[in-house]
Amino acid sequence: MMPRKPLLNTKQISVAAVLGGLSLITEAFGLSLPGYLPGVNFNLVGAYLSIATMAAGPLGGIIVTILDSFTSSVGFYGLPFYWPHVFFLALFYKRIYSMKSTAMKVVGYWAVTAIALFIQYWGWFFLYVYVFKFATTIWPLAVYNFVGVIPYATFLAIYAFIPGFVLVTAPNFVRPTWNFPYLKWVTAASIILSAIAVASQAGLR
Amino acid sequence: MSSELFGYRPLNTFFHSLDPRVKFAIFFSLTLPAVSWNDPVYLTALLATILAIGGIAKNSFRTTGRFLLYLAPALLFLLVYNLLFYESSIVAARPSWNLAFLFYVIPVKFWVCPCGHVSVESLVYAWGAMDRIIIIVLSGRFLLSVTSPADLTSLMVKLRIPSEITTAINVAFGFLPVSLAQLTGVVEAQRARGWEAKSRNPVTLVRKAIPTIVPVITRSLTRAEFLAAAISSRGYGFDPKRRTYLREIKFKGRDWYTFSFLIGFILVGQAIGAAAWGLGWADYRFTTLILRHLLGLGPPCLWHPLGSC
């Protein structure tokens, strides 16, 4: 019997472990940017999970989110709501990496991250409305985050600025040597599930 | 060190001795009802249960208090938000009777104000929402306070999570002291240079955070390269499907008893919830009816089905 091929090589494991560990510590010590809501801060997990996804693929990003959830105030319930972002970024990352022009790479990376973050947000709205029952509909949160611009822009900067910097300055480190089976379908499924979840909370109850 | 970050203390209590799968089952048995139940009377009873089992597990009440203090701004926001917007946003969860007005949050006559119509019903709704957050956060803390990082990875192995993921998580736990020293080193070095990440402008805020985040991440990337070499040199990657483990977890008698009790707890909880729906006491109505009765605000038909008075 042939031994199975490892899902991650040693470099990918260590990248996910180091960045996930940093994310866990950052959450545990409350090292975040204040100002999202009173008592709720902008956490920095986005920077770590983006780099891990770039260097180790979707599994790397998922490992970072698992480690982060150990000390996150939202706990394990927040875990799957990062994944649409991870899959979406991974789906387009190889194409972005292979672009010749650095400027196009950066623009492409920011654009894909902006869309991935927009998709991710709706899952989080579901979490806050259905699980935590912060409000009875997603719309106040949607208005605050998207019409208010500042929350979305700050999170976008967290998710894209430093990973984009790493992409330009250390391209060998984030070379996408990983493979993830059925990535297109997994991404589509995660987006559809998010859409169904959020649609269930879109009406007034 | 990683244990301290989680709040785990290696004590010899009943909850510490349970199988990690049962500890996770406890976590879900406490948080799933918190998600499915709404009425503050049930939620407060659940919260009291969490505090009691935390006490049995010798969790310090001071630490619990510190967590609640940490949550206080978010809870206050939740309270004010729900008091201000209850009337305009809560439709189906609102009882069929007229709201029992107490006072306005902003009583001054100005533009659209007086506004923030506070009623017994809105207070009860906000109380339930706050209870839920506290329950979910404290259950998570309880789980981590009785479960060691080693147990967590053993649990993942038992759940047949691929060894690459459990290895990464294990390495991360083992590496936490190094990562922590690195992070505090960078933060302290930058603080010594007068660094401070405070600003109302988000762009300035992100810009100010960069001198700390960039060295932390670049050092991590270098460290990851060394770590990968260390893992490779130990022969990692040979037939990951047939790995062996130094320590494996097994269900014992007390685990089975506790697990059966948790199943019973969830079933009885759901049965009570269903009965409450049948009697028209679900969805905040039970506490509201009791409070209105105590305050003499009516409706007097506390035991009337569907509470329609």
C-alpha cells in the first residue's frame, strides 16, 4: 500500500503554526486596533490568515483560524465564518502571483481581498444576529460596516496591507506550491452557505 | 506557558479528569441552549449553572469577574442599542400586548426626540441578549480552563482530523513561549521608542500599527523557515496515515455517565422550551409577564395561553 501524500509540507506546516500561534497570542493579549464598536476592536487575525493562505493554501488559513479561536472572544463559533474568505483568496491567489507586473499584483491582491472580505462579512452578520442576537436583522450591521465605510476600510487594510507587502517583498516565501482539491467547488459551496445563512436573517423578526 | 495563555490550570477536579470529548460536549450543552433559548429567566439559570460548575472546577471568581469587566463595554453597547432600537426593529418577538412604558433614554424634545422608548419588554430583551453573550464567553473560558493544550490535540486526533493539521496546532502550542517572547520583545522595543497605536482615524491607526506588525511578521517568516528545516530533519512526512501517538485518550465510566447526563440535559431543556412555546411563555414573554405582574402593570393573565390579554 502506498503511503498517502501529505496535505501540507513541512514549510507549510511551520508557516501555519507560527502565524496561528501569533494570532492566538495577539488575541489573548487583546493586541488589536480600537474603534470598531464600543468594547469591540479590529482584530489582526486577518493579516496572519491571509499570509498563511498565500504560503500554505486554504489549509494553512484554516489552521490559523482554529488557533485564533482558542483565545478569541467569539470562540469556536466564529471559526467557520473566516473560511469563505480563505477559500476565495486561495482560488484567485495563484493567478495573482503569476502576474508579471508588480503594480497589477498589488491591485489584484487588494481587489480579491476586498471581495473576499465583503463575502466574509455576511457570515459574521449571521453570527451576530442568529447566534449572539445582537440585533434581530442583519441590516443595522450592514449599514454600519458598509455605508459607514470606516469599519470595512480598516479591516481591508488589516487583511491586505501587510500580506500585500509580503507578496511584493518576499515572493519566494508566499509562492503558491500548494494544491487543494475541488477548490472552485468548495469556494462556491462556502459562499452559497453564507448567502443562505444571511438570507435567513435578512427579514425583520 | 501556553496553558497560562488559555487560563488552563492543572488541577485535580472532576471536570479536569474528564475526557476532552466530554468537555467539548459540556461546552456545546451550555452554549446551544443559550443560542436557542431567549427568555432571560432560562438564560440566567443557565448562567448560574456555568458559574456553579466553574466553582466546582475551582475557577477563580476573580478571574471570571475580570472577564465580565472586559466584556462590560460590549454589554453596555448591547443594552443601549437594544433600548434605543427595540421598538423599531423587534417585530415578531414582541408580545401581543402594548409595551409597558418606563422612560425615554433621551427625554429632551429635540428633532425626532424624545426617543429611546424604554419599556419592561425592551429591558427584558436586552437582558436576554447580554445573558447570552456572557454564557457563550464564560463557557468557552470554562472549557479552556479545564482542558490542557495536549488534550486538545489528542481530541483532534480522535476526531480523525488530518495529522498535518494536528501537527501544525501541536507545533504552534509548543512554540507559543517563543512567539510570545518575540511579540513582547518587538512591542516593548517600539514602546521604548515612543510608539503608541491610538488614533480616531483608521488610516492613521493602521499606519501606526505597522512599525510593530511588520517586524513581528518578518521575524515569524524567518522562524518558520528554521522550524520547517527542524521538522524535516526529524523525518516528518513519512506515511502520515499510519502515525503512532505517545498518548491516546479513552472514555471511562465517569465520561459515559457525564455524557449521558448531558444528552438528558439537552433533551429536557428542549422539552421545557417546547412546553413554553405551547403555553405562550417563550421568546421573552415569561420574564416579561412576571415583571409586569410584579410591577402591577398587567396583563393580569399570567397563566393565559399565548399571553393575549
